[in-house]
Amino acid sequence: MSKFDLSIILPIYNEAGNLKEMHQRLTQALVSLNNNYEIILTDDGSTDNSYEIMKQIAQADQRVKLIKFRRNFGQTAALAAGIKEASGEIIVTIDSDLENDPADIPKLLEKINQGYDIVSGIRLNRWQGNKISRKLTSKVANWLTRKISGVEIHDLGCTLKAYRSEIIQGVRLYGEMHRFIAILAYWQGGKMTEVEVNFQPRRYGKSRYGLERILKVLLDLVTIKYLSSYSTKPIYFFGKAGFYSFILGFITFLLALYFKFFLQASFIQTPLPTLTAIFIIIGIQFILIGLVADLVMRNYYETQGKPIYLIKEKINFNK
């Protein structure tokens, strides 16, 4: 395993009760690998004393690097900041709440060593003591993700993942796309596999899981499907919708003529002429939206580079 140069990234928000034990267990797991490694902690605007504890850890361990946001930007931004600053050949993301077991990291690295670019964890015994509805909604979300994205991933919410740096560094993150990092990296041309990892219920802090996340996942799925197929050619997406609308308009127009000349029904006796006009107008609007979207995407790709976070302080990055 000495070939690996590791960067371990932990997004942190109000995890004061978990940080010292997490660092201890991480160190035990990483030292046994005999690697050069760094641990990047991103404080996502914590309101407890998480950052003070992180500074204490960094003072005692020069391999720990800190990033502090000016405010809470979300887990996606926290991971994106860590990935951008990472210098390791292999990048591992892991939760800071001890639900992911650092002792599983060697399993992921073993798969990387076998030639994979992306290794995603599948949490074992995750649903013990949880409501059936929570398990069902998660399984449905993961199933929809596989069907829509075409990527065989079975635990979308597991943060414990490993990536080759050249695969993940090219991924652009924004919004709440952290759930789909592995999928986005896979679309970069990475070779992906999965391994089973341990799951441990959190002992400190509060889980931020809620049913509203299911809606966010579904909406994000629409986004990633659009990004995968039409991000550089939105006119195809909107143009196709406009074309279908024109077809519906043509069909309703033919039906209106049929009712007029074969059933002797006046145009004003059916809604078909109105529907014809509506479908044609909608078709024109879709095509125009596609043209505007093409111009917007051209401008985006020419000017992209604006970060989705603001860093207040960085520690140990020049050592």
C-alpha cells in the first residue's frame, strides 16, 4: 500500500462530540497503511466549539489541515473545498459523525489498487431500529438513481468513498450534489465498484436526515440526468420538448378538422382549436428557451471558476 498518497476529507458541522475519537480512529487506521497522508477537516460554519477542537487536533498533528468557512454553505461545498485543496493521489471522503468506520478505509484502497478509480461504500446493518418508511424511501431513491443515471450504485448516501485524484478533481460541485459525486466521477470515465462497510449509529450530535431530503434527491436526479445528456446542448432537450408539443398541436388540429367535416361539429363546439394553439405556442416557447439556454451554457463554460464557498482561515497548508 506504500504506493498511495492519501488525502482524507471530512466535512464537519457541529460535531464537537465526535471529533477527537474520529481523529484517533482515523490515525490508527491510516498509520497501519504505512502511507504518507493528510487529513483535511472542513468546518462548514459550525455553531458549537467544533473548530476549537479541530485547532487543538491540528496543533498536535501536523498532518491535519483545517478549512473554516465564514458561514454554513452545506456538505457539498465542504467536500468541494476539501477536494480542491487535496494533494493526495487517492482522495477518501468520510463522515465525521462516526457512522462511517475509518477501519474500512483499507478495503476501499485495496479496490483502488486493483485498478478501480471509484470505490463506493455500502453500509451494512444500516436499517436496524429504523422505520420501514425510511428504509423504503431510501431504497426507492437509490433505485431511481440507478435507473436514471445508468450507474450501478446501491447506497447513494454513504459518504465513505475513495477516488483517484485525476477522476474527482475534474468534477464540478454545486447545490447539494454531494450525493452524486461518485456518479459525476463515473461520467468522467472512471471505473467504479462497491464494497460493504460498517455502519454505526451516531452517539453525539443530531442527524439531519429527513423526508424532505427525498424530494431534494428526486429533484437533483432530474438535474444530473439533464447534466449527463444535455448540459452542453440544452437546445436538444428543449427542442425535443418543443417538437413533441408541435406534434400534439398537429394531432389536435387534425382532430378538429375531422370533427368539423365528418361529424359536422363546429370549431367552437370543441376545445381542439384552442388546444392546437396552446400546443403550438408552447412548442415555440420551448425552442426559444432552448436557444437562450444554449447561450447561457456557452457563457457558463467560458467564464466558470467561481467558487461556491468563502474560506476564512486555512491552517498547515504551507508546511
